[in-house]
Amino acid sequence: MIGIVNYGAGNIFSLTSALDRLNIPYGMVNTEEELQAYSHIIIPGVGHAGTAMKKLEDTGLVEAIKALTKPVLGICVGMQLITAHSEEGDADMMKIFPLKTKLFDKDKGIKIPHMGWNNISHKNNLLFEGVENEAQFYFVHSYFIEYNPTFDIATANYGMPFSAAIQKDNFYGVQFHPEKSGAAGERLLKNFSNLR
């Protein structure tokens, strides 16, 4: 059963709607004790990474999340929260991944935010089992996770390559919104729910 970290910075409705469609049971996590009640944890997130991190810190859940050994998935800003630092608000994040979240460079002739469908190239990872390579996912973001081959499990390109998905041990992050990405996104959520 999936626990969704409820810290006031996530677009929870679209995520719960997708989980409902997939018949994946879920509940809300508000306390450290509730973290232990679920087999899988999702950290959603929309908006400003610095503000989201402050809200997450206010819950008192940061250290407990970092100590988890069960599968954890950060989505969009939730992915940025598991990096080390974000340029958005010049804020320290949870430091689960030694990666930086950076602002796209508009001098590359791209529109910011990166919004809409984009292809991803993924590696042989259980999170993407059954998802065709170069599948399209839905993105809405102005900041990106720097590419690092050690942690990168899927790459997208928007003026430059960036990490669309990362993994370190039991922690996963996706910059796109699987809950808004049609069949490919639903497959990814199903795959996450089956991780052990």
C-alpha cells in the first residue's frame, strides 16, 4: 500500500485519481508513525522547491524519510527535494542524492518552463519495465536535475540532456508527472507499487 507524504506542496488529487484508476490502494502520511504503515512512499510536489522543502521540514518527517529502506518515489518537485541543493530559493534539499537542481538556461533558445510532452530514453530499470524506450511523458518544470550517469535511469533533452529519472538504492525520482502521462505513466506507477 502506498503512503503519500501530505506536506501541503503536492498536487495530490491527480495522483490519487491515477492510483484509483489502477486500483492501487493508498493513504496519506502526516506523521512518522504513519510512514511505517505503508510498503511504498510517494513524495509529490508542485511549485517552488525552496518553499516545498520548508513545508516538508515543518512536518518533522525529513530524517525519517531519509532513513527509509522501503521504495520511495519523488515526483516533480518531490524529485528535486531528494537532491542536495536547489537553485530555486538557493535552498538545501534532503541530500539523499549528491546532485544539484538547476534552472534551465533560456540563452539556449528554449522556453521556460519546460511544459508538455517529451521523449525519454530509459535504462534497463524495474521502474520502466514494459515502458517502451523513447516513450513520451508529461513535464512541467523550470528547474532540472543535473545529469549524472551514476544515478540517471532515464534522460530527456530540452536544450541539453537532463535526468528525467534517478535512482539510488531504494530512492527513485521522476521529473515528469506519471499521473498525467497516459498509459506509460500508469505503467510506471504500477511498476513502482510492485517494487520490493
